[in-house]
Amino acid sequence: MRSEGCLRTIARWTWHLGRLPVLMLLVILEPVIALACSALALLGVLTTLFFALLQVRHFPTATMLVISVSFAAILVLYEGLIRLLSD
């Protein structure tokens, strides 16, 4: 029974020691990642709308929209990872 509690304590300390450097790196890079993902998502949607309004024949509209939404989803996942590691 005592060794199980000791193993939990060691695991908890290992988790805290491992997550703090990763969390620091993610928080430092967060403004750059947020700017890049937001800009790419917005530019992708605006480009898609522009080419859709011009009715360009061979423009991959659905693919561009999926890629743009994926950049927004990556940003949400990135912020969720920061929240997970900060608790």
C-alpha cells in the first residue's frame, strides 16, 4: 500500500517537472502561433471568396475552405493544450 502511494507521488512530480518546460515554450510561442494561424485562416477564406465570386473554373474551393477552417481548429487545439498543461 505504501509503495503505491510512493509511486503516485513520483509520477506526479515527474508530470510536473515534464510539463512546465513544455508549457513555458508553448506560452512563449503562443502570440506567434495565434497570429500565423489566424492570418492564414482569414486569408484563406478571403481568397476562396474572391475566387468563388470570380467563378474561376479550376479553383479548389472546398479544399481551400477546409484548409482555412483547419488553421482555426489548430489554433483552438493549441490553446486547449496550453490550458490542459497549465492546470
